[in-house]
Amino acid sequence: MVKSSNGDTPFSLTYGTEAVIPAEIGMTTFRIAELDMAKNDEALQINLELLEEKREQAAITEAKSKRQMEKYYTAKV
């Protein structure tokens, strides 16, 4: 079976943002060191506003993939 990805994680399609691994919170990484809470809150709000569009794009990609698989298997029959 042909598999493809839309490039998004299930977490980002559900919550609109990427997850932070708990180990990253305990140790100083660039991602945590450069965190500005005000900008972070704004970015989270923007991500939530764009979440529905992101989900629609994932559904379109999935439908295209299914159509391609259907074409492939129908041609074999």
C-alpha cells in the first residue's frame, strides 16, 4: 500500500502547534532560552486561527493520495 504524509504531526493538527518534549523544559536549549512569553502567546493565537485551514489542507492531501491509490489499483485490475 502506498503511504504518504501531509507533513504535519497529529499533535499539530489537533492543537495547532508543535509539542515541546518534557526533557527540553528541564534543560536549557536554544528553543527554551529564546522563549518570549508575549510573543509565544501571540504565535499560539495565530496558530489556533490557522488550525482549520491546516486541517483542510491535510484532508485535501489525503483525498489526493487516496485517489492516486485508487487509480493505481484500478489500472492493475
